[in-house]
Amino acid sequence: MEVEFSKDNFLLPEIKYEYLDHTADVQLHGWGSTLKEAFEQCGVAMFGYMTELSYVTVNNCYEIEAKGDDIEGLLFHFLDELLFLFSAEPYLVCKKLEITKFDLDNFEIACRCYGEPFELGKHPQGTEVKAITYSAMQVVQDTAKELYEVFVIIDI
């Protein structure tokens, strides 16, 4: 669902993700000082694999929701909802994700997705992401160091 937003004082977060090689696929590695930030970074990493985010202008904002049975299921369904946002109308490429609800008791997420519709000619075509996988999925929480990491293999 598209929602209104203000571009006043709109800041993009620091990049805290990388791509790790994996046989025939790629592993997304996102991290942050909170688990919520690690989820956001992993989602942006997926969009960055599909196109160069420096070409994306923030013109639109859509809100998605996801639910899971556990933390890994929540991460899977969150990324799957983001992939659907890209794969079907509005074909949104997100440059920033802002999780507004992060309920780990009920495993529910609500997220605002900022970007614009993918447009050939404007956005370089990266690698198509076919699906999110549970294979080797990890959610690492080191509360003592305030470091949270997520690792997800995507099918390309």
C-alpha cells in the first residue's frame, strides 16, 4: 500500500551489508547495532543486488507487513514481501527501508519502503533474484557487543 511521506530531513542510512560468494547463488550479510537495523540492511542489500542503488531516487513510499513462526521465518517472509514489491506492480526498487513495527513476541514486521519503480534505461539491470531461501540462514545476536547479523542465501 502506498503511503505519503515527507522528503524534508530525509537521510539514507550507512551501508552495513556485503555480498558473500556461494555456489551458484549469493549470500546476503547485513548487520547493525539492533536486530531491526540488520533486517533493514539485509533488505536493502537484496535491492542493491538487483540494480545499482545510486541510480534510485526516493519518490515513493510503500508499506509492507510480514509474519513468521520464528525469527528465521520472519526474516524469510520479510524479504519475500520485499521481493514481491519489486517483482509485481509497483516494481519498486527500495533505497531505504524503515521498520516501524518489530514485534519479536508475535514475529510481526511492518516496514516503510522508500524508492521508485524500476525503469529500464534509468536503472542498470543487476542479477534477478528468483527466491529467498532458508538454506544456511543465520540470525546472530551478540547483545554484549551490540552487534546483530543476518545471513541469507538468495536464489539467483
